[in-house]
Amino acid sequence: MAKKYQIEIPDSAFKKTDFSTNEELSLSVNHKQINIRPINVSDQLPKINIFWYVIPSIILAALFLIFFSARNINTVPITGDDYSIANGALILGVCSGILSFLITFIITKILGKGPSKDFHWRSLPTITIACGLIIAFSLSAIFWLFGQMFKDARFDIYTATAFIFVIIAAINYIMINLALTLSSGVITNLLTIMIIGGMLFSMLTNSKRDWWRYNFSFLGTAKNSTSLQFNITLIFTGLLMIALVDYLFVNIQRRYHGYKIQVLRWLLIMLAICIASIGLFPNNPEFHVLHDRISMWLVYIMLILIVVIRWVLPEVTKQFLVISYTIGAVMSIEYIVFKLTNYLSLTAFELFEFGLAFSWLLLLLQNIENLAQFGQNLFVVKLKPVKEDTN
């Protein structure tokens, strides 16, 4: 007869689950690790009632229809400066998406259900605004593309209303699902999408196609028509990073203590403040000196982080250290090449440095996220063989 084993699960761990006593569970083995979950996969997915996102969408689509009907507008263009599907979707979609996220987050946090209970209230405004900005940037980019593909296209008012309904319903569903599955990994993804999406949007839609002949900071100056979007992206990227660091280190300090953790935490917060400050003080004449100094502080903090990461990051792996020092060396060599030769333009140098620094920062946040997850959800269990009944 095949041997059987039993696992003793601590009560503190059991309370963090939705399991009940004597419930049948499914067990899988993946990469020599045991995973235990409910038998029905659907039980693990967030349950979103269709009325939560359809009813608000119907109401807002009806308002869109009434608004255009009252002005005797029978056909609506895809894009335009005044009345268009793009503007309607942007205004209604952002407002509805933000409200859907806020309401879901607040209700689940008050009830103590879902991942929102692990986040501080002080993180809510930053995360919410960041989500709103991502919606705005995404819709703007999509409709800008549609405007290029379908120039002068117009739809009757009822077809346009149907488009608005579908767009708002999709946004509401995504935002509700986001609030129900919020985690440090999700915030890291938001951080990545926001900064890369915001920069690409500014590059594509700015008024000067030859902006790259100046420098990367040109995207945030008054000479660029989309400077506001670029600067807001940087500001809220920094704030979102602060919220992420705050969440991660609250959890990581449950297991790791000491001044080294605090050094790492404040270096990351200072880095986030520098990112936000670059957007707050763009490279306009009145802020030129301050902008340059903040940019240099950003570089210095990055280099300090790379150098001291061996001592301030708990359980740092040799592989991560090799990657860190390699990236640091490449950044240093690139800086020397830029200063001593004419091989790299200023824009190319800034883009390379940004790409390397941001990639390393994401790797660091991923390592910290893993430590925070283990620090919060790591329990010691015992695996015992089940004694066979010989009677």
C-alpha cells in the first residue's frame, strides 16, 4: 500500500484562507513545490457581478445619447476637438473607471476582504490617480491611432452610443477586477505601464518630430505640446513608486529588521522623489539648474544603490549581484564614452541610461516583492507520514 503523508498547517495560516474543515482540496506538484487550492478553479477567480459594470455603463451611455440628441448632433466623429467619440470615451471612461476602482477598493477594505485590506489608506489616492492616468493615456493613444487610420470617419448617434457603452463597460470591468486582485506585482506593472506608456505617448504626439535632436528632457519642456502629459507621468510614477515601497516595506519588516532595511527603504523613496521632481521641475529656463541637479541626484542615488545593495538587501543572490554590477559598469562606461567622445548623442545616452536604470530598478523591486511575500506569508509546517492502521 502506498504511503500517505499529512501536513500540519498552523492556525494563523489557516485563517488567511477561505478553506473550511474537512473540505476537499486539489493538490498539484510544480517544480518540486506543493500547491494546494480549491477543487473548482472558478473559486479562485474574483467574482464580479455583471450589474456592477453594466448598469453604470448603461447610465453613462444614456447620458451620452441625451447630450448629443439635445444638441441635434446626428453623426459623431471618432476624434475631434469638440464633440467626438474619443472625448466622450475619455471623459466618461476615466470618471467611471476611477469611481469603479474607488468604490470596490473601499468596500472590500472596510469589509476586510480581498487584497485591498493589506494596503494603507494613504496609498489609495496615488494608486487611483495613476489608474486614471493610465486609462486616459491608453484611450488617447488608441483614439489617436484610430484617427490616423480612419480620417474623417463619422458614426450615427446610436452607433456612437453603442461604442461608448462597450468602452465604459470594459473599463469598469477592468478597474473592478484590478481592485479585487491588487498586489505589489500589479502596482509594479502599473508603474511600468505608466512610465513607458506616458513617454511613448509624448514621443508620438508631441509637436516636434525632431525632438530627439535636443535631449530626452525636451519632452517635458514648454516647447513640447504634450509636456504636461510627460511631466504628470513622471510625477505620478514617483508617487506610485513611493506607495509601492511603502507597501512592500511594511510587509518585509515583519521578518527582516535593522537599519539596513531602513537604508534601502529611504534610498528608494529618495529615488522616487527625484523621479517625481524631474516632472515637477521640467527643463525650462526657470528650472534648468534645479532640473539638472535633480537628474544628477537621481544618478548618484542609483549608483549608491547598486554599490550598497550587497549589504542592504536581505538574502541577496549572487546572480542579482552580478547583474547589478554589470549594469553599473555598463552605465559607467557609457558615461565615459559620452563624455570623452562624440559617438553617442545626448538623447541616445539618456535613453540608454534610462533603459538600464529602469530595468535594474524593476529587478530590485521584484526581489523586494519576493522577500515581502515570504515575510508575510511564510509559515513553518510539518510533513508527517500517516501511520497505517494494522487492525
